[in-house]
Amino acid sequence: MIGARIAGSQPPSKASPVSDQPSRRDFLSGRAARDVLANVGDRLADELVAVTPPGRGATLMLRTTAMACDFDVILNPDGPDHQIQAASEALDRVHQIESRLTVYRENSDVSRLNAAAGTGPQIVDAELFSLLARCRDLHRQTGGAFDPAAGALAALWKTCRRERRIPTDDELLQSRDRSGFAHVRLDDVDQTVDLLTDGIRLDFGAIGKGYAVDEAARHLVEQGVSDFLVHGGKSSVAARGSHAGHDGWPVGLQNPLLPDRPFGTILLKNAALGTSGVAVQGFRVGGKRYGHIVDPRTGWPAEELLSASVIAPDAALADALSTAFFVLGVENALACCDNFPNVAVVLFPYPLAGNRLEPIVRGLSEDRLILATA
């Protein structure tokens, strides 16, 4: 996924924010830490919050690395004294979620579940079952465009991207036969998960970061922090409260053709933003470019859109729908969007030859989307 950038951001500099070391919580416990972080926030504010309308103010930021990207918690410096500690704990929660959902560690909950595919129902805890139940609902609501059981297809295309080739017909057929939520049976009474076919592989890449952002945000709210922004890899963002006198937090929306330039600014308040696109990841074979977002219904990379951004009540939903809408294309995405109350979308189709890049916006008022003037 490409990311919506925090408005006004630049690529991360070598002057890194607070690192994710085991002593982080102890280091952040006193006044000296607040002073240090305030200085860090001032130096990095241009990377994280808009300079041109809407304007930014001073910020504090805590960062850790998880799920192969940076996760940041951004705070107003005049927040409660305990907000830094709460933010540190919120980032700890991100690591906990990664350790359970990742497919890159053999001992994760999801890896163990994948290893048991074809052997019968497996008991899982309430948190994982709840996430899977939500994925089941979203799979149905998007006509299969969102499918976390298409891990075999995702793995095949990752291999092909690394080897700079496209899959063979046999490879695609075998991976499609081992993909799809139709091979997953959830027992709501016993809370068991049965991956019915050997080789079925769950992969939460299209919802995991959003879920982690939501859990970090939930912890901050529970700890009484009312104004903050959390993002994972800049593609999954949740904002609560206000910043610098604005009715929300300014978040930059990337130009999908020129990822280093913002196309506009979204003023995000008590909502989340998820963005999927192909500006960064992809590869070429025989003069044709293939993106990294695979349509689970066909087994081939989706190619109708440059990017899809979704504003939703929570980041997991925004994440999942941005992937689904990217796969569905303009017409079907807009039709699907109509089935989700309180969801807005910004779609970037490929411009026709000689035409300007023009977004298709649904459900987002002009006071919430401010387009760049240059």
C-alpha cells in the first residue's frame, strides 16, 4: 500500500525520533524526557503536520518500527502529563498485535493457524476470532474483493516480483485453488476456525496495520488522551480531537503519480484514513508494469486505479475498504461505498492521455478536503 502522508511530510531523515529500545518507557517517564521529545517534535514537525492550509502547530512524536514500517503517535504538547507514557504503551500494543498476526514468524497465532490448514477446527482466542469474523463480513460486503484468505496468491506474486517474472498458468491455478474465504469456516458458538483446504494461508496485510492503529488509539482514549494522531506506515491513520486550533488533524493526501508531492490535505477528526495504491511497489516484465495488490477473484494484480483512499470510523475498516475499492475499480467501488454508512472515498483513476490527474470524491465535504494549489 502507498500511504497518505501526514501533511507537509518529507522522507524520514537520519535524525531519528525516539528509538524503540527496551528502556524506552523508563526513559520517557520524567520531565527531561518531555523536554527532549518537545525538541524532537519541533525538529520533525515539518515532516508530520501541514505548513500550508491548514497550518500546523508544535507536536510531540513517539515512533517505533513494526509490520515493516514506522508507527507514530503524534501529540499536542499541551496535552495531559501522562500522554507520553500512554503513547509508549500504545506502541507496545502495536508490537503485541504484530507478534500475533504476522506470517513471517513461525510461532505467531496466524502462522500456527495456517500450519494447521486441512487438519480440522482450531480453537482461537476471542480477539483473533472477532477479527476473523469481521473479515468474513467484509469479504461478503465487498463481493470478495477483500479476502484475507488469499495468502497463497499474495505469496506467489511476491516470489514472482522478486524473480522478475509473471506466474505460469499452473502456478496461478494452484494458488487460486488454495485461496479464498470460501475455504474458511468460523464456528461462532465454539469460536473455532477451520481452514478447510491444505495450503490455505491467512494474511492480514490488508487490515493488520489498520487494526493495530485502532488498538493504539483505543489505548490512548482509555488513558484519557483526547487529542492525537496515530499512523502506521502513513497508509493507515487515525485521528482524534483537534490540533493547532483546527477542527481535526491535517493529513496529506499523496499525488499517486508523484508520491513526494501532496495532492491535497484532509482534515481528519475522530475518524481514520486508509490508502491503497501502486505508486511505490510493483515491477515490470516485458514492458508491462504489475502492481502488488492482487485481485483475489482473478489472481492477477488490479490495474484500474492509481490509488484509493477511504475515510471511515475506524482504521481497520478504512484499510480493508481501500484495498477492496482499489480492486473493484471506480464504478463498483462507488456502488460498494454506498453500502457503508459514514464512509467517504477519494479515487484516482489513470488519467487519459493528455488529461490532468482528477480525483473522484464521494462523501467528503469541501471543508474536509483542501486541494493543493500547486
